[in-house]
Amino acid sequence: MKYNNSELNLPMTNDFKQLISLWFAEDIGDGDHTTLSCIPASAMGKSQLIIKENGVLAGVEVAREIFNAFDPELKMTVYIHDGAEVKVGDIAFDVQGKVQSLLQTERLMLNIMQRMSGVATRTREYVKELEGTKTRVLDTRKTTPGLRLLEKEAVKIGGGVNHRIGLYDMILLKDNHVDFAGGIENAIERTKAYLKEKNKPLKIEIEVRNFDELAKVIAVGGVDRIMLDNFTPENTRKAVDIIAGKYETESSGGITFSTLKDYANCGVDYISVGALTHSVKSLDMSFKAV
């Protein structure tokens, strides 16, 4: 599988540009007085991104947007692209331009790249564990507020698949929705009526907690994917046999890296893993003057 990706899949929308502005405002405030006090405005230099831990590189193209937003005259030369597996000592890219600009963009760029690379590295581990099966690993909405698009981009760079981005681009009827709606039948029928009324062609996924709920979903129909929540591998295999290709299947809840293959071998289409984003260790790297 080819993982390298030299294009940023995130659209440079006004919202994304505004995020970059907010990040700079948070870090710089009314000025980087350390840099401004000791570095002449005319000073020119070069810094390079040095990898200090083995993993998967992610965020190179986001870094490019950060540099460009702060100082369009900064010149970035990329040697290793997003999705590549990197090792200690690798130089991912260098940036030339005003030293004041290099110093003021350094920490924001590193924070983003270290976080994204940590997510991509974790995701790649799961993707490799699933090799030889038809199962794909999905992310979740268990993301850092304000960084969801970046973390989900990192999942894709790592070889994983994005689940819904937010509450707006897919229907996911979870246990609380079902319980508050008064049961499986009510939840599905009301959802279908709502989508028809609003003319929204959204896919419908529904979570089931047991075989009784699974039977009700199959009886009602009209969904696209069934999530098997906290099923054992044995019961997952039975459920997949019952569904028998009628709908997409997804396993979720209580699945660890050590049990990942057990669930994949049951024939599920997807396994969703919150740990891809909610508890990831950042990948160590530094931005040093040449």
C-alpha cells in the first residue's frame, strides 16, 4: 500500500485560515518579545525539521500553510512527505527566510506536526495489524476540540478511514438515541421520515447491543451500516453471519490492539477505534537552526 501523500486534503477554507490565525494569536499575543528583542529584523537564516523518534510523518502540508500564512517569503524545501515512515535523524524539510519568522512559527508548527505524526503513527500500527483481512480501521469523534480536521487528516495519512466528521454528515443512532426514541423501530422510522422531509441523503448507521436489537434492525431495514457494540468475537462472527452482506458491519467498544485481529477475522467491514486520536503520544521532533 502506498502511504506517501504530498497534497493537503484539508480545504484551505476561511474557517481553516481563521484557525491558523487563532493559533498564532494564542502563542504570540502582542508580540514575541524574546525574538524581537534580540534578533534583528533583517537577519536571515535556515532551520530544519529533525526527526527524533521512529514513526509516520504527518502535517508537512499543514506546516507549509502555517509558514505561508505567517510569512509568504519563507521558502520551504521538503525532503520527506506526509505518510512516509521516518527514523531518528531524518531531515523532513528545511525552511529559509527571516530568522524572526522562523522563531515565531517554530512552536506552532511543531505542536501540529508532532500531534498529527503521533496519530498517523498509531493508525499505521493498526492498519498493519489488519493486513490480510478485509477490515478497515475507523476513527471516531473522540478528538481534541479545534483539532478534529487535523487529527482525522492524520488518520487518513496513516492509512485509516474517517468515520463521520461531525454530527452533520452521517446519521449514527447510538444507544441513547434508541432509548430516548422509545426503541429501535421508532428511532429508524423517525430518522427516515426526517431525512425525507429535509431532503438529506445521509447514510444511516445504528448501534445494537444484543441479538434482539439486531433482529429488530433487520426486520425494520432501511439502514446502511450496523454497529456491533461490545460484542465478543464469537458473537461478532454470529452477527456477521446473520447480517450476511445485507448491510455494512462495524465493531466497536472494548476492542484493544491485542484483540483487533480476532474481530477482523470475524469478517466485519470496519472496526472503530477511539484510541487513534484520544490518547496518542506525540512523535518527537525538533526545528533547529542550521
